Amino acid sequence: STQIQLVNRPVGWPEQTDFRTVNVELPPLADGQVRVANEFLSVDPYMRGRMNDVKSYTPPYVLGETMTGGAVGRVVASAADTITVGDVVVHQHGWRDLVQEDAAGFRVVQEIPGVPLSAYLGVLGLTGFTAYVGLHDIAQLKQGDTVFVSGAAGAVGTMVGQIARLSGAARVIGSAGSAEKVALLTEKYGYDAAFNYNDGPVQAQLDAAAPEGIDVYFDNVGGEHLEAAIGSFRDGGRGALCGAISQYNTTEPAVGPRNMANMVTRGLTLTGFTVGNYSHRFPAFAADMAGWLASGDIVFDETVVDGIENSVDAFLALMRGANTGKMVVKIAPL
Ligand code: NDP
């Protein structure tokens, strides 16, 4: 099994030398174990936080151990009653081409004709679920709301815009980091207006796109975007704080929004969340999303990087914004 391990804790931007590739000989299957040939690995922004030695909602990666994270593959051998050869399984065993572990760590999913297995890492998986929980459970989206989404062309963001639209939002505004992404937001992802945050100050661009203010902000980015959203909220505005990717590779402490007084005067609510605490909502999400995919109400993009040896590159490219929709690594068939 080819596996990728973290060997140094990065300071600022991670580098290739913070990782190593190892080849591990797998022992014969023990009772209750399955062997899975991975087809896709997930690279996700939260992994950057786990590379630091700080306590968070997920424990830090252990140096010298294989990078864990979402992956989907097919069972090639089984010594477990519950899982059969050929089953498609989703798991958290991460950056390796072959996995051999106890059956309990794998979730069997159905293959959907015409939908790539990688969808179980994105639209049908954690990032789609994050969008759903953040909008409904955290931001308490209501009919007629004006919604602003940062990181709008990413895995979570492309889902937030579409789910907001399908759930009765009156107007959906997104920001992203390139003209191509901004065009996709309005042409493909149901956004009414979109802007490139590199074109000028976020507050001025948000004011132009939402002259009457916003009711909901879905924050993937933090920093200047969060401050602008706080500046644009109408009375009673609600923010779902999902992530703050603008700060993940900085070495300076983040500067907080300078306009927090609006929280008082406009009666705002900002709520942070991690999707792992909302697993009770997964069945509702899975049912809704399966319906939306089947009806074509939800569309999705993936950026696919070929080869497990390029996993670190894929992760770094994700942090730089090279992806549209979900970034995944495709594993060559063994
Ligand atoms: P994305 O697919 O959105 O990929 C990351 C994107 O971030 C890039 O494509 C890039 O797009 C954007 N980006 C990078 N640097 C900056 C910057 N300085 N300012 C603004 N945008 C930047 O990743 P995900 O959809 O997987 O994750 C989105 C967010 O959701 C992240 O913050 C992540 O940590 C968070 N998250 C939180 C979860 C939770 O439970 N709370 C669960 C899953 C994700 P661009 O080209 O537009 O800059």
C-alpha cells in the first residue's frame, strides 16, 4: 500500500518536504477486516489545521503516521460478514491507495448510475452536508432572505448557493477569487450576483451587489469578508461561521472584524459550527440531496487531480483556489 505521511509541522504554507511517501506491505486479512482499493481521496481545508499541534475539534495529525481523511473505494477482499467484495465504501482512512482495516470503519454506499464515486466526498458527502446544516440549522434560512456566501465557487459554496435558492432565498450573492469562477456562479450555480474579491474592497463590492443589505451570511473565508458581511447585515441578520480559509496559512494572528458594535445595534447572531456535531441531520440531507441530484436541481463540479503521488500538490492547489467545486485525488487502478 502506498501511503502519504506528515513528517513536519508546517509553519505558514506547507511544503512537499513536510510529507513523505511510504510503501507498506499489508499482512493477510484478519477476521473482521476488509481490504479496499481506494478510487478517490478527499483533500480538505480543515486538514491544514490538523497539521498544527493545537487542540481543535479534530485531534492533530501524528507525525510519521499516514494522513487520515475522507476517501471512497471498492472492497477487494473481505473477512467480515457485513461487507462483501465489490461493495463501494466511504471511510476516513485517508491518503493511501489500499486500505486494510476493521469493517466497522467503513460505510457501504450505493453506486448511482451516472454519478462518479467521488460525489460521496463532495455533493453527497461532507461538503454538501456542511452547506445544508450551515444554512438550515445554523443560519436558520427563511423564505425571502438575501444570502451572501464567500468561497462561493468551492465545494461547500457551490452547494450553499443552490440549496439556498431551492429553499426559498430571494437573492443569493457569492464571492470568489477569479473572473471564471464569478461567471460560473451566476451562469451555473444559481447566484443572482457575484464578485471577484481580488477586484477591490469586499465591502464596496458587497454594497453594490446587495444595496438593501443581507439577512444571512455563510462564511467560508473570515477576515475582510466577515467584516463586510457584518457591515451589510439588516436587523436580525444571521451568520453561519463555517470556516476562515483566508487565515489558515498565515503566521500573523488574525485581525478581528472592527465593526462588532453592529452585533448590538442590529441584533445580529453569528454562530460557529462543525458539521461533525450534526450527524443526526445526515439522513434528511441525504434524502433531500439524492432527490435534487436526480431531478437536476443541483449540479456540481469537481476538480480531479490524478495520482496518489500528487496528493500534497492537490491539497496546496486547493488552498490556492485552483479548484472549482470539490477537489479530489483520483487513484490509478491497482
Ligand atoms: P473549497 O472547495 O471552498 O476550497 C477552498 C477555496 O478557498 C479555494 O478554492 C479558494 O477559492 C478559497 N480561498 C483560498 N484562499 C482564500 C482567501 N485568502 N480568501 C478567500 N478565499 C480563499 O473548500 P471547502 O468547500 O471544502 O471548504 C470551504 C470552507 O468550509 C473552508 O473554510 C473549510 O474549512 C470549511 N469547512 C467547514 C466545515 C465545518 O464543519 N465547519 C466542514 C467543511 C468545510 P477562490 O479561488 O475563490 O479564492
